[in-house]
Amino acid sequence: MSGIGIEQIGLESVTIQLRSMPDRVRQALERAVETEALNLVRIVKEDKLSGQVLGQRTHRLRDSVHMLALESDADTVEAAVGVNLKDAKYAAFWEYGFTGIEQVREHTRKITQAFGRPIDERTILVRAHARHVDQPPRSYLRSTLGEEADGIRARLRAAVDRAAAGGAA
């Protein structure tokens, strides 16, 4: 039987390597890899980004997590799960953390207290400034893959075994 390995490449992809695989086995594996990738997306959205790791404010980060690609060639089936960075540019900030100086643009904000005392709500101007940030990582993608890796390997192995034996994937 072909060996199955799960390899984490950066933030986004998992590569399953197989050699000399019959078409029936390849198709079964492609379906199983797609199912596992969609399951990872579900876990990230429903668990990690719904309070377990990060709470919700706008749902923008959670809604930007998708299966980005499913590719297959002679000896590899690969699914990429990640974040659409056009929708959530700050995704890496939470996944990897950040220590450094952040430039804050000028903006307005509403305040309801001053010096610890309640006041009538008013809008104030906050001028542009730099601030030091020390945000530790709060992984939602890599941690999910790490937690699920053994189960993914087992389910992919079972799908390959069923297909190789001539059964349904």
C-alpha cells in the first residue's frame, strides 16, 4: 500500500503524498481530502473563531476562512485551507501574533466616560500616533490542523484502503 503523510506547509496547505496510485484510489482520496478540508473549515469557523480562540465582533475573519484549493497530480493530492486576505487582512496578526510598533491612523471615536466617570456620549478625534503592540499568537488554523492531524491520517488511510480493496470510498 502507498504511504500517507500529512505535511503542513506554511499556514495554508496540507499535502498528501502517494506513489503509483490507481485511478479509483486517487478519486477516492481526492473526495476524502476534500471532505477533510471542509471539516477543518467547519471546526475553525464553529469552534476556534466562535469563542474558543477568538470571539466574534464582525464575523469577517470567520467568514473569510475557506478551502482555497484542491489540486492533484501524479503523486500528490493537496487541499489548501486558509483565509481570503482581501476580506481579513489582519488574519496573520491573530494566527502568528505581533510584537512591534503599529501606526494608528487618525480617526473618531465615541466616548461615554472621562476619567472614570460617566458623561453624555460625544464623538472625539483621535490623532494619528504610533503604539507598541505585544500580541501573542492565538492560532486558529495551525492549531486546528495539529489537533486533527491524527484523525485526518486515519480517515484518509481508511478511504484509501476501502478504495484499494474495491469498496466504496
